[in-house]
Amino acid sequence: MRRFEKDGIAVKYPADMKVEEALSYVEHLRKKHAALKEVEIRYAEDDEAEIELKFKVKGAPFERIRRITGYLVGTTERWNDAKQAEERDRVKHNL
């Protein structure tokens, strides 16, 4: 297997494949999955005319959002003192 990196994407491909062909597979995947991280190109075990593409995408950062006292919030850090006191004093029900 050969390796190269293109625009932050690590690519592994068979030694007998041309780089241009490997790049065309990467570009094909890039059209469908913009956040590619790794691509592995292989010949199918039962048929060398068939190509297998395995890939990983970058994870998207996310923030937890909760509904507290009628508001959708990520954190309560930016709330004023009265709203923070309301949240602190509310009755919390356990399941």
C-alpha cells in the first residue's frame, strides 16, 4: 500500500494503482462527504475489477442544549443573577 496526504486527508491505495486514479476516488468521496479525514482504497477480494472505498469523516463539535425554566440553553453562565437563582431554587424531579 502506498500513502499520501491531500488537503489534510490521509490516503492509502494499492501499490499498482496510479496516483491520479486514487485522487479521482478521493474527489468522488469529497463531493458526498465534505469532512473527510482518511480514505483507504482497496481492490475487492473476490474481484480485482471492483474497488472498495473505506473512509472516516471528521467529527462535528456540538454543544449540549437543555430546556431549563422554559428556555433552550447550552449553559447558564450568561444568565443574570435572578434567572440563575430561579434555576437553582427550582424543584428537580428524578425519574
